Amino acid sequence: MKITKEADITEIIESDTWMMDTLRAAESLELNDWWIGAGFLRNKIWNSISNKDSTPTRDVDLVYFNDQDTKPETDWQYDEYMKTNYPFAEWEVRNQARMHYVNGFEPYKSTAEGISNWVETATCVGVRLTSGKLEYLFCHGTDDLFGLIARPIPRFQTSELIGVFHGRIEKKAWKEKWPSIRVFDK
């Protein structure tokens, strides 16, 4: 399937019961500035582009922003709640107000800023459901996402961090999953 616009993405997500159930479950938490990001959306798009029928990734990265409560325990409580009440997914709920510590970056000011600092451009994406309508976040545009391209964000193009990018591609077996993927260091 050729994907060229948001309407194409909406069509494939709305026709996927599991994805819509997952988005409804996330919406029910009423977290501030929430998105489901990374492989939830990227993998669905890349599978569709590759005409690959596959079961959806069960991993769900649900991210939000709350700079008033940055305790990891809060995220763990959300994880547990979601796993108990919505066991059809493997939830990881993370407050982007504290995630800058992971890579030693400056504090983020929003969920979008946190997502924009994930390793690959095609991973810096999000989707959410608001009053029944899908909304999208494409921090680095859609060219790499729609073009089946793995490219590190500029911050990970340095000699110190490029290994993180290559390690993720190998660990996640992207070349095996999507043989036509193109990988660029810049």
C-alpha cells in the first residue's frame, strides 16, 4: 500500500480493531498531552508500505507530560493499571518531563519535545484519539516514515551516539522485518 498522507494512515488505523481499542484505553487515562508513539505507529505504516501482514506489535509506548510529578513510581503505577485493566497490550507509560535523564539531555518542555529526541526520525511519531478523532505528531516530517528510511535524528549522528542508532536497528532486526528498508547515518 502506498501511503502519502494522513488520511491513508487514518484508514489503516481505523480498520485495525486492536489499534483503536489501544487508543481508546490510552485516552481513558486522561493524561496530559498524551501520545502513543514509536513502533505502534511506525511499524503499522512500514508493514502497510511493505504489504506485510503481521500481528501488531504488542508493545505500546504511551507518553505524556507532567512536570509537577516526575517520580518514576507514578509511571510504574500507570503501567500496572494499564496492564491489569487492558491486558491486550504490553504497556510502558512514561512521563517525558523526566525522560531527558536517560540520555543526559536538557529537560523537555512538552511530550512532543521528548518524542522528537527519540533515536530515529521515523520513530519520532505519535498518534492519539481525542473525542473520537485521530491526531498525529510527526516531529521530523513524514519523508523517512513514508519512505521506509531509518535515519538517526541529528543529535544521534555524532560519533558518540551513532552506535546507539546502529545497535537499535540490529537489536530490533529491522533489515529482516523490512528487507527494503534504507539505512542512512545522516
